[in-house]
Amino acid sequence: MNDTVSVRIPREIKEKLREYNINVSEVIRTCLHDTVRREENLRRLKEVDQELQLTRRSTPRGTAVGLIREDRDLEH
């Protein structure tokens, strides 16, 4: 099921859109779709980043990863 969205735009813009034969519905649909996809990707990135932060905190210093990190820290 689809919903309808209405938008008020200045008359000059509407005239320009008509002049350039721009399909307003298609432009809005594409823009909204892209915006939702970008937000979903940002949310996934934040979730992955949080998981990485938790993983880094829970890595004991005695593990190989901890030892390598410790060694790198000493070099700097």
C-alpha cells in the first residue's frame, strides 16, 4: 500500500520543473529512497562501530592481539 505526500513549493520552482520536463514524483521518490538507504547504512555502521569498541575493550592484554598492540604502543 502506498501513501501520498504533498509538498508546497514556490511557483517559480514549479514552473522551472515543468519547463525542464522534470518528473517531480520520480525525483522525490528517488530522493526519499536514497535518504532512507543512507540512514540505514549509517545505523549499521554505528552498530558495527559499537561492536568493535566492545571487542577492543574485552580483548585481554595476554592474547596475541593484546601483545601485538602493546608492542606497537611501546614503539611509539
